[in-house]
Amino acid sequence: MAGSKPTRRTAILVALVTVVVAVGAGVAVLTLRPDGADDTASAAPALTTTTVTRTDLSDSRSLGGTLGFGPERVVKGAGAGVVTRLPKVGETVARGKPLYWVNDRPVPVLFGDTPLFRTLDKPGLVGSDVRIVSDNLAALGYQTGSQPSRAKDGTKVPARQALLTDTLAAAIKKWQQALGLEATGRIEVGQAVVLTGPVRVGAVKAVPGDSVAGELLAVTEKTKLVTVAVEATEVGSVRVGATVAITLPDTTEIPGRVASISHTVQGGGPDAGTGQTGPPKVDVLVTPVKPADVAKLDAAAVQVRFTTTTRKNVLAVPVGALVALREGGHALQLPDGGLLAVETGMFSRGLVEVSGTNVTEGLEVVTAA
């Protein structure tokens, strides 16, 4: 009996502690639910609104490009002889100036699109090569005389061709004399090289002692430009002369302009190194509007933003203001809860063009926060 009393007292104490804990827990629960909690949870959230604005929208895309001097063009020698002197990489060559030397004779540059493919030595010859010589010597200040409309045999001189006259032959002699050459009035194949314009020497492929009949050097544009590879299916939206934005490595954005679009399609087949395929692409050349903007950069990876379509003076709202309708289409929600059906147009930089009945500039509408 003596041992049973402590047990009963212990049981009573445990029961009392349990009740206290339970009551405490109940108090704790009540204190976590203050008065008015249900009212706060059911309050409507504040609406975020915006206004319909009138602005210009443009559809643009950014593509990676490489700043440099553009693609290289190989210059091959012609005729017979030994190369005795070559230019240095980085040198620029102008019209009428020597590009390299063969047998210690300078080979000057002429501008045009037709190589000198035959010996010009007989007055009366007609051709596009004669036109190249005539136009270049005239540009250099030599008196080439007027061009007759008909050759000596009475046939009409075709457009973009010229007749080798006695006056032109005399101009050739004076030009040769100024270059330190024998004034023969005769130009043989390989004694002048025709390029499309002023160039910069990008690479030297030959060494003195090589035969002139081979690859001698490679030339590039004289000024810096950006080469951008554009997919052939999308290049149709790019226009020569179009304004673009060039982002430099330091994030500076400078204006540029599309200078030319290549007619040669590259790629479109498996890569010899990786076995991967890629879409065919076309090189687009972009020139900075101000060459000084890239004067300190020789080469760099850049981004070029092309603007393909522009919509001027249109009504627009943030994309988050559009409400998709169950039956299809879109609407704008008014602050009073009403919906206003709209037609959407161009999407650009988080904005969307909208139009429709009662859609006016300054109209307040609900938008996503």
C-alpha cells in the first residue's frame, strides 16, 4: 500500500500538466489569428494601370559580326617575270600607284571591273579594257581626248567600251614616263593590275624570287567595316544603305550603314570538321558612319542591330495589358472591369500595336504588374 500512493500522486500531476499544456496551446492558436484576419484576406488587390500611347514601333534583330577590314581578295600576277618587290601588310594602294614589282618594273593599279586581258598597242582597238585605261588616265589628270562614237571601220563603239585613239596612246606614254618606265605606249598583260577600288594589303603570299604567275597577295577594304553572316532566307529584308546600330565590346553603341550584300551563298552543307549542318548564309558588310568610332580597334566581335520594319505614329500598350478572349482575339480591360476588343499589330520591345473602336491615345487600361 505504501508504494501505491506515490504512483497515484504522479498520475494526478501528469494529468494536470497535460491540461495546462493543452490550454496553453489553445491560447497560442488564438493569438496567431487576430481579429479581422478574414476581412484582410478577402480585400481586392490594387489595380495596376497604364495608358494607351502614340509612338513609333520597329521590328529589329541583333546579329553577331566581326569588325575588321572585311573579306580578303586574292591578287594574282600575270604574264612572265620574277617578283622582285612586294608591299607590306597594312599598306594602302591608290589609283596609278605601284602594287608590286616584276623584274624591277613597277606594276601600277587601275580601278575597274575588267582585267587587262590583251596587249594594247594598236590605235583602233575597241574594248572594255581600253575603257579601263582611258577612264583611269583621265582620272589621273592625263589628256586622253574625246571618245568617238564609231571605230575606224565605221562600226558603233558599244556602251562601256572605248577606242584606242592616238591621243590615248600619247597619254599612255606620258603615264609610263612618270612611273619611270620605258615610254612605249604599249601595255602588255601583267604590266598593270585592275582592282575595284582603293585597297589595303591584308596578306602577302609570295616572296621575292617567285614567278609572277601565281597568288601574290591579298587585299581588303581600306577602311574598317563589320562582316555579318545573315541567313540566306532572311537577307532579303536587309537593304544597302540602311541604317544600323553597332554595339562595340565595351557596350558603346555607334551608328552604321549597310555598305554591300554579297551575292555568294556560303554553307548549307555538312561541316567538314564537325559533321554538323547549318543554314546557308550571305555576308553583309556594314561600315561605321564615323571611322573615328573604331579607330582604336583592329579587330573585335560586335553586335549589329538591323531594323527591318517600322510602324510610325501608332497606338500601343505594354504587352501585359492584353487580355486573351475565350472566343479568340484580344481585349483591353478598363479600370471598371469592362473589356474593349482590339486588333493587335507589331510587337516590339515589350509594346504591342493596338487598334479598334474607342481605342484612343491616353485611354487608361489595366496591365499586369
